Amino acid sequence: MPRIEKEDLSKLAEYPFVVVSWVDDAGYPMSVATEFRADTSTGTVVLEAPAGEAAAIPTDRAVNVLGSHIRPTPGQGYDERRYLQLWGTAGPVADGSVVFMPSSAWGWDESEIPFFEYSERSVPQSRRYLAALSEEKGRTIRPRLSLGWLFLRTTRLPFLSATFVPVLLGLAVAARSGSFDVWLALATLIGGAFAHLAINVTNDIFDTLSGADEANVNPTQFSGGSRVLIYDLVTLRQLVALAIGLFGGAAAIGLWLVWATGSATLLWIGLAGIAVGIAYTAPPLKLVYRGLGEIAVAIGFGPIMVLGAYVVQTGTLSWEAALVSVPVAILVALILYVNEIPDRVGDAAAGKRTLPVRLPQDVVTGVYLAGAVVAFAAVLGGVIGGLVPVWTLLALLAAPLAWRVYGGIRQFYEQPYALMAYMGINVNLHLYVGGLLLIGYLVAIAVDLLT
């Protein structure tokens, strides 16, 4: 516990009263609220005698003095949370009051450290406490989640939209060319989902082992990893077993698809996808640590998935499918790109040299806007060039979302939790563009059938 400083007493003086706590002779905790005067020149606090019949503040043992503040906000919760806790001893003063001599202090102010960051900074202390408690009780004591919630958090299941969008697009392009098998399509979706979840788990393993996740004290809903290892929700062995199981499921489905279609091209696409997924965080390549994560994600969740789904149905490659993969590839890369912004301090500390770590703020924001423009330009260019149906122009309806995200990055670049809302919009941008492209293809298929 840190030693007392003059600024601690100055902060204490901001509170209207304090709560004094101690343990009485019978071993029971006692506390009283009282007024006080902080003297920064002597480093002491004069505690007034408690009013009424409240217990007198003892002068023969250690006491705790706590000043705290919290403001309820109807319908939202609380804000302006802060507290300052002082430990020390007390001595009597002639007028019945007590002079408190603090020797150490501990506190938190939400205006200086956001609540979520404060919670993350407390994780190592919590782990030490649970380890000591486990040793004392002779059994492992750690946080727990229900199996369903634990699986959802560990695999980051909600991000499966990044798989479903390109796979469904590849299937739609194939269907428009006259090739569609529902069972092959279902197997492709499931196999792609297994591969995606396996990559998520693998990413967590290597980011934890490298220290990147532990160094990150500003995780958000969309960044910072699942943190299941950091929070001791699972063991490293369990996480490795889950990754192997998911990769095994993806490989089994992939091999069955290769057998069912007889396509060597599909085999090579599948191997490329697994290689890119593992190389993303695993040594020796560790692409995301070298600022190449966006390229790996764009390739894996763009051409590989779209072309893979297309080849499952047709057995051949297609320039149309390749072009359709470009906007979703760029936009999924921009999800990673924006999510790396609040992680950049922790990433830099762990040697994870992502693009937001390497580039200055104005360049980072400019690259986002340029990437979004190229994504929508690819859709427009594909229509003008006659490679994709005109109905895919529906995707341009989502362009205003990109502008909102760009504005959010500029405004909240240094505020991870304020940026989190725009990170969510950025995820939806990818989903909406993919969905509108898919609708465009379904309309084109319907028109082809009617004409």
C-alpha cells in the first residue's frame, strides 16, 4: 500500500465527511461517520467526536479513514465515483476530537482512471488473492461462468458474422451462375465457422503468452481479446485443447468437402486459409505483430472464404467472386484496424507493432477513410465494368456509416470506452455491406429467373 502524500490529504479535504472504521476488542468491525479537518502542513487529520451515541473513535489501535463520493444518474447507473482510504493510528485531543496520523493511502478517482481500466488494473491483485485463498483452503478457487457463456466469451462467437458474410456471398455468386447444393452450402458455413473460432482461440493463446493481453488495461467489447486466461476462467491446457478441437473440426469438414467435390483447388484454398489463420499470431511469422495483421485478415475473410464457398459449388475459380470479395475483405480488415486503436499502448509494451502502434494519429484516421472509399469504389467499379449485377449498388447505402466511424475515430482516438460505440458501428458496417451485396445478388437471381 503506498505511503501517504500531501496531495492525498488535499484530496481528502474535498469530501464533506469521512467514515472511520476499526475492529473492537471483541473482534467485531465498527464504523462511525464524522466531520474532520485535514492539515497538509503536519500530515494529520483531526477527526471530530461522533455525534449522538455513536461509538468513540479508539486511540489504541489502527483505524481506517474513508472519504467517498458517488452520483446516481437515473436510468444509466452512477458516475463521478471516487474514494480515498487512509490507514494509520489515532491519538486524543483535548476537545474530545481525535488526531489521526495516516501512514498509507489507497484510492481511485473515475475522472483520472475510468472504471473499466481500474478494474483491469486490479486483476493481478485479485489473482494473487484467489491464489492465496486457494492455498489456504486446499482447493482451487477461481471465477466461473456457465458453460454456454464461457464458450461464447472464449470463442468470441458474435464475430462469426465475419465468416457468414463472405461464405454466403460466395454461395450467392455460385447460385447466380446456376450451381447450388444446399448440403454443401451448409457444410461450408459450418466448416468456415469452426476455422474462424479456432483462429480466435489461437489468437488468444499467443496474445496471452506474449504478454499483449495482460499489458492491455483498456479492453473493450470489441478489442483486447476474450481475456479468459487473464481472468483464470480457463486453463492454458483447456484453451489449447479447444483450439485443436476446432481446427480438427474445420479440417474434417474441409477434407469431406474436397472428397465430395473432387476439387484440388478447394484443397489448396483450405490449406491457405489455415496457414494464414495460424500465421496471424503464431510464431515464427506472427503477422499481426509485424503490422501485417490487416492483410492477413483481408485475405482470410475475403478472397479465401468467398472463393472457397464458390469453388465448393462450382469446382472452378471466378473473377466475379474475386471482385465481390474485395469490399468485404477491406471492411473486415478495417474492423481489426479500428479495434487495434485502443489496444495500441498495451500492444506496444508487448512488442506487438500493429499499424496504429506504428503510425501517427492523423495517418491512422486517414488510412481508415481511404480504405472505406476503396471498398465502396470496388462495388461501383464492378457494376460499371459489368462484372457484378447492378443490384449490388445497394451496398452504397451503408456508406454514411463509414463516415460516422471516421468521425468517431477522430474525436475519441484517445478515449477507448467512448470509441467503443463507433467500433460497434464499424462491425455493423461490414455486416450491412455484406448483407446488401447478398440482397443484390438475390434480387439479380430472381430477375434472371423471371426473364
